Amino acid sequence: MKFIEKVFEWLLWEGRLFILTAVIFGMIGAVILFVVASADIYHVAHYTYEIMSTNAPQPENFHEKIVGEIIGAVDLYLIAVVMLLFSFGLYELFISKIDPAEHSESSGILKIKDLDQLKDKLAKVIIMVLIVSFFKRVINMEYNGALEMLYLSLSILALGLALYFMHKGSEQH
């Protein structure tokens, strides 16, 4: 019976290595998102250069289009950061500490001590993704009355309060 218990415990312990699939594909997803976001920024820069190099008048909604595209790229960058945090956190929690990170003098944002800390960091970045997505949609909205402007103002106030409490909560840790 002791032999079966040891084999079972060994299988359970080594089973944690399946997390490497999430780590690897999370990193691949992050790299893909960084490449796509960078390509989007490049296309916006190229488009802007083409428009500005000609003396023709700017197209309708030129500024809104450029700002919307850049905000979309920032959104992708933030989602890539979520994927990186997720991958680094899973690796540190279940596999091993990352030695270069331990000896690095850079920010400790990638150092994860427990699952709650990983969830907290992911939640903060996800909230930022949602805020950026909100502002991307707001840029392209048409406002047809004072009530819609009031809703927009209340939404921005709610987002500001969320950021305030999110920041205030991180000061206590």
C-alpha cells in the first residue's frame, strides 16, 4: 500500500508539469499580441504619413480614426501583459522560481508569491483593459442628447472611482 501511495503522490506532483502547456501557450499568445499591436501602430504611422505628406485635406474623422487605432493597439498590449503575468505567475507558483527575476533589480511586478497575488495583479490589468476598451468605444459614439452625455459623465466618474480604489488598495500591501 505504501508503494501505491508513493507512486500516486509522485504522479500528482509531476502532474503539475502540465501547467507548462499554459505557460508556453500563454507566452506565445503574448508575443502574438505584441506583434499584432506593433503592426497596428506601424499601419497607423504609415497611414498618417501618407495623409500628411500630401497637401490634400484630411479625411473626415481623421483624428478619431488615428486615436481609435492607437487605443486599440494599447488594448492589445495590455492583454499581452495579462498573458505574460499569467504565464510568469503560473510558472513561479507551480514549477519553479525564475532565477533571473530573483536577481534582477527591475520592478518586482513579475514576482508572484501566491495565487491571490496573481489574481490581484491580473484583475488590475484586466480592469485597465476594460477602461481602455471603454474609451475606444466612447471615441466613436455619437451623442444625441443631454441624457447620453450625463451617462458618459457618470461612466467616466465610475471608472475614475474604480481606479482610485484600485490604487488605494494596492498601497496597503
